[in-house]
Amino acid sequence: RMDWMSYHRLDDIYGYLNYLADTYPNIVQLINIGASYENRTLYVVRISNSSKPDTQPAVWIDGGFHAREWITHALATYIIQQLVEEPANAKLLFNIDWYIMPVVNPDGYEYSHVINRLWRRSRSNTGSRRCQGVDLNRNFDFKWGGPGSSNNPCADTFKGSKAFSEPEAVAYSKFIKSKSNQIKLYLSLHSYGQLILLPWGYEREYPSDYNETLALANLAASKFRAFSYRVGTTVDLLYRASGNSADWAKSIGIKYVYTVELPIRGFVLPASFILPVSKDFFPALDVLASKISTIP
Ligand code: 0X9
Ligand code: ZN
């Protein structure tokens, strides 16, 4: 049905999500949260074995903000498969609801398969004749338009015409907001760099609970074996990125917010890396999830 030996097109990924929802209706729900600019469905997968939905802490994981970062779509679907079908991971469903959105930017993802492998942004009409699409990770309504985002519709970091100009960012933020009391851990998957990034990303500033969130990130980082990850804020380790989704998630009160830059160097990662990267991720995910399952 699905494998992690190659990168898959959107139809295959969505077909797999539907298969899981049909096959395991007691624990998997496919939630349609809206449509992309080109009218593709935006799906969140809910995985829970609770009889009382929405009463326990939740984890949010997304992949595919940036079209060309194919390892993120692959890892997100791998996590879904492991949580649903691998009995050894049953403990991860104990006390936790999982919300996983493997393809935040489906229009860009298809474009990166068919037209331009290095496409990053969405595919909306920006008003520019030559350049389409917005950097969805600069389109969020927290410090929107600040340093590290661009006014230029042809730039990789184009922020859009206004905060939440993009239907993908709107659907995403509405859904997370509706669960924001439940979601205690937020992971946004990107590539590349082998980094666990903490807010803030808009400026060299630190949230008041920075040390606490840093300690958990360091513990998670210590669990990787095949690849090593560095931990720090987006600004300290990379650059400023105003209007990014993780800062927005932190701003609405989610406690543990991390952007993970997956291995290695370059956006085009051979498919032979999917399984090593994904298997290496699980012990860290275990540590992160265990922490929040103890929050009352
Ligand atoms: O620039 C970005 O959006 C991310 N790097 S990438 O190479 N994947 O494009 C980094 C953003 C990290 N910042 C936060 N989301 N906090
Ligand atoms: Zn990215």
C-alpha cells in the first residue's frame, strides 16, 4: 500500500491515509480541514484510542510546508504508519491524541514533482505576472512581515499580500486554534540542517519558559544515533524568519514548540535516506511525547 523506499506523489499519500482510516476506524480519523489554492484537500490525520475524544493532551506534527522538502512528507507518513500499525508503539497512544498533517502545501508538492523539483512555496496568484506562490512559513499572523521575510513575490521567503493570505495557512491555523487547549507539543518538520529549533524566530528573543523547552529539546536530541542534531533558537542557529508557523503556535500558548530541520545537506535527499532518518527519529519522538502525556 505504501512504502518508505521511494518518495510518493500526493494521490498515493492521500490514498494511504484513506486506507488507514477505512481499515482502523476505531483509532484513525481523516479530517478534511479545507482546500488549497488549487483546490486540493487539506487533511489532518487524528490517531487516538481514547473513548472520550478531545479530553487528553495532544501532539501536533506537520510536514510539507515547503514543497521540495520531501523527507518531511515521508517522515510524517512514516510516523502515522508506526503509530497505527506497529504494536511496539502502542504505548505512544496511551493518554495522547495525535494530529498529523503530512502535506501542508499539496499544490507546491505536486509542482515539485512535475515541474520544478526545487519549488518551495505555495502556488497562489500573487499579483505578479512572473512569480506565483507564497512562503507559507512567512504567512502567519504573528510578527508578520518583519525581518527574514520578503516583499518580493519572486523571493523564496515571500510573505504574501497580508498575514494569512494563503488558504493553507488559514485552514492550518484555524484547526490548531480549535485544539490549542489540548495541544501541548507542536512539531513542524522541515529540511535541512539537523537542527531542533525553538522560538523565537522573528528576533533574537527568548520566551520566558525557554530553559524548560530547551531542556526537553536537549533530551530529545540526545536520543538520536544515526544523525546528530543541534538545538537552539531559529535566530541563533539559522536566521530570522518573521511570520513563521512555530512562532505563531508559541504565541497562542502551546508550550513545547519545535521546528525540526531533518538531515542532511541539501533539499534533494536520496530516498535511501527515508528509513534511516525516520527510524532514528522515533526515540526522540518517544521522549517528547512522554513528557506531555504527564501534563494534566
Ligand atoms: O526558513 C524556514 O522557513 C525554515 N528553514 S527551511 O530551510 N526549511 O526553509 C526555518 C524556519 C524555522 N523557524 C521556525 N519555524 N521557528
Ligand atoms: Zn522548510
